[in-house]
Amino acid sequence: MKLFATSAAALALVAAPMAASAVELSYGYQANAMFPEDGDTYYSGEGYIEGTASGVTLGLWAGTTDIDESVDFEISLGYGWEFATGVTLDATATGYTNSEDGYDDTDVNLELGFPVSDPFAIYAGATYLIDAEDWDVYAGAVYSFGDFAVTGEVGDDGTTYWSLEGAYAFTDNVWASAEYADADGSDYEVTVSVGYDF
């Protein structure tokens, strides 16, 4: 859900907050069906609420799956800038916890987005998991036409992974997507999702 071609000199420009001072609230829910290579099928649901003001974003997220019936929770705090050329920079800190096994961690993420053309954008980012002391670096591209968007991403979190996703917006609120994801040494997985955003 992110996203833009200019020289590296653009990054030296003074950045400005991406949002106006008024608080903007958004929330939504999505249902997922996961089809891993082993032939099993899993279902999950997740919901979020997010508030943004003056470039600062605070978000709460919760999700559950029938794999182990546990609930995952996240809270995130981020800040976004947009440079004069349209290049974007987002910095986010996120805390995670799981209701079943007590697993928790915190990560920090930086992501740059570059507008190549009106329908095409590229992005790259890095995430550091503080407790696990692990890195995840990734890059991707998004191409949009009409209400349809295709996203491809490749990354490395100790294992090289990649994904390809197509998403379609039926209305301003209702959308659906299908994603193929794979990683070295792992089975592939196809995930179909439908969501409603308020």
C-alpha cells in the first residue's frame, strides 16, 4: 500500500510533512483465504484503525487465523515526508505481540518511494527487528491502470523472497486482491483477500 524518477539530489531537498493539520481517521476490515503449496487452506481476518495529522500516523491493527486461533496485535507510529519532486520518505516504528505464545518484537522501518510516471512507481525500504536483531531489506514496483494495480516485490530477511499481487477497487471502499508469494527453501502460497475501508 505504498509508492515514485529523479536524481539522488532530490533527496537533499528540505522535506515537508505529507498531511494537513486536520486529523484524518480511517478504518477497515479484510478477510483472507490462504492456499499454500501443501494443499491446505487457511482463513484469517484482520482489522485496523488509523489516524493521521500533520504527517504523523498512529495505527492499531489486530488479526487472527484458524491455523492456531491466536490473535496478533500491532501498534505503529510513523511520520511521512514528500519532497518537491514527489519522492516520499516514511519512517515507522511498530510493536507486535501474539496472544497465544507471547511472542513480541518491535521494528523500525524506512521506506523511499519514487514516481517514475503517472501510473508507475518504485519503492525500496529496510526494516530492523530490534529484539530479533534481524534485517529485512526489500524493493518493489507498482503499476496502476484504472481501478487495477499490480505490485511486484523482492526482499531478503535472511531468506530471499518475492511476491506478485494484483488488486482491484470495485468502489472507493470495496476491494479485492490475489497474491503469489514464494521464498527460497519454502513452499509458495497464494492469498486471496477482500476488504472494506471506511
